Amino acid sequence: HHNGWQDAPLPTGFQVEHSRKKALQVLSRQEVACLYNTIDLIYYRFQLSYRTTYQLTTKLILDLCYGCGLRKREVYRLRIGDVDFDKRYIHIRQGKNYRDRLVPMTASVCASIQTYVYQYRRELQHKRPGFVYPFHYCVIDSSFRRLVQYCDDSILQNKAPSPHTLRHSIATHLLQGGMNIEQIAHFLGHSTLESTKLYTHIINEQL
């Protein structure tokens, strides 16, 4: 009953291209909150022991892609040993352009990830041992689509966001909150400020 995580279909070429064209789409803080609030509604047909673990694995995607601004492949490659819960940072090794970086975590995100790793990840310890995320790479997309499907927000659903949309969203929200662009570039692991400056255009368009 729980094999759907591994049997999730790979995205088609159209879906991949479609997501690239929408790369600079962002969600509002309210829409991100809606996704978090929807977690308890997914996998409701699973047995309770599996349901909680799989719901929190989906929450892990939100915590890492939005709370920490990680790329999808960085989520997939993240090792448990690269998360420092005491100092509240994640060591991203050889990210895009082979640039290592340290990503800070808020207290709430750190506590959420720590609870997942030490309390619920054990249920799936036979899957990708040593890594934070336990499932196949394509499941990151499929589980996120399921979350969007169940949320009670037709506008959000019509945006058809991807996990990468969360990364764009947190960058935009940090910029709106007053963080300077150099700090955001470091947070995201951008090699140049030109990539980060795209978020200022998003804010200007919104205004």
C-alpha cells in the first residue's frame, strides 16, 4: 500500500520544460502557509504508522526547499552528517557550479528536520541510508504535486508550482523582509549577483 512513492511516474519532457519556463514564479507567504496546513490531509488512506512518516517526509521538502532555499538535487543529495543541529546550519557540498556553502536554519525549521531525522526517518532506515531524504529523486516532485492537489486554493493550484518555486519564494520573501542581496546570493549559493537580482524584478512587478 505504500509502494506508490517508488512507482511515481517520471515527469515528461513537456513538464520539465514547462517548469523551466515558470522558473521565476513565486508563492505568497499565505500560499506557502496553505501548503504547510495541507500536510495533514495527504496520504489519509495509509495506515497511521505510515501516514505520519510520509506526511512529514512531504513537510521535509517544504522545510528544505522553502525554509532553507535548497535546490531539489541538493535535497536529494543531503546527508544526515551534513546537518548540524547544534549550530543550526546545513553544509551543502558541491552544489551548482561546485560551490560549497553553509545554509542557516531557523529554530523551527531545525527542530522540524531534527524530529524527522531522529524520530520518523528510522521507519525508512533501509531506504538510502545516510541520506536525509529517503525516496527516489522523482518522488520529490510527485509528492509535492499531491500536496498542491489537496490544498484548498484554486489560485495556488492554477500556478502549478514546483519544489523550485519554493526556492524562488523564500528568496523573494527575504528580499521583501529587508535582507540585502549579497546575503541572499550566499544563502542560495549563486555564483554571481546577476542571478539574485532577478528577484528584485519580481518585487518591482508586484508593486
